[in-house]
Amino acid sequence: MPSPRATHSAHAAHSTYPSFASYVRARQPVLLRTARSLTANPCDAEDLLQTALTKTYVAWDRIEDHRALDGYVRRALLNTRTSQWRKRKVNEFVCDELPEPSLSSGLAATDQAEQQALHDAMWRAIMKLPARQRAMVVLRYYEDLSEAQTAEVLGVSIGTVKSAVSRALGKLREDPELIPARG
């Protein structure tokens, strides 16, 4: 049986934000689909949504237009996922089998070193992009979202995603640090 204090606290929270609970009940399936489009793991998607909803709850009385709540939550989802993505270890990859390079020649180690150098150069080049282009490139190519999914997450049109990604890829092609890698 919950304590009177816990019951009062839950009741106070519900009465403070009665429309928050209604909003979550009504929009949770759609928002969960959005979270799942940002991460491959369903459990991570649930955690991501929970974090975004917590941020929304904290800001509830500062959100002026409650008709735009989905956009606010999507932005919280994207920002949270971007923060998680930045914090992850670069050397962690999920795979069915452990990659065991053939060490019969010295080429495997050289290839890995070159691949890591290229990966690092690419990441530095991506970090030079404007924030909006960087977000679109990360969602499209690192998170493997479609143009439509990227547009939905960012609250922009598909055409905006196409043109911004095209411009970003052009900048990456011109990055002097990446030019030797193509040679």
C-alpha cells in the first residue's frame, strides 16, 4: 500500500499537470515509433522516450503552445539521442560475430589503422558542418534513417533534408583532410 505521502505526491503531480498524463496516454505509440526510428534497440527506444518525456514534464508549464508538443518531444528525443551518440565509445559495434582479422600478413593491421584514420578524419569533417547539416548527416548515415524519417524527427520537409544533406556531402567531398583518402 502506498504511503499517504507518495499518494499525495502522485496526486499533486497529476493535478499540477492533468493534461500531461492525457498527452502521454494519447501520443505514446506515435512517440515510441519516433524513438524506435532513432535507435535499433526497442529497449533503448523506450528509455529514450522516457527521458524525452521527463524533459517535457519538467518544462510543461514553460511550453506556450501545447499544440506543438509533438515537435517539442521529437526535438527532445533527437537532442537526447545525439547526446547519447556523442558519449558512446567509438570502438563499440554490435555484430553477430566477433571480427577476427587475419593476421597472416601485416596488411590487416595496416588496413585497420588506415580505416581508423579515415573514420577519425570523417568524424572531424562532420563536426565542421553546421549543426543542422550535421544532424541530418548523422541521422541519415550513422543512424540509417530514411529521408522521410529524418524530416519527421527534425520537423522539416523531405526537400529540406535532401538539399541540406546534398550540401553537407558537397562540403565533405571538399574537405582537405578527406581528399587524400579518395586518392
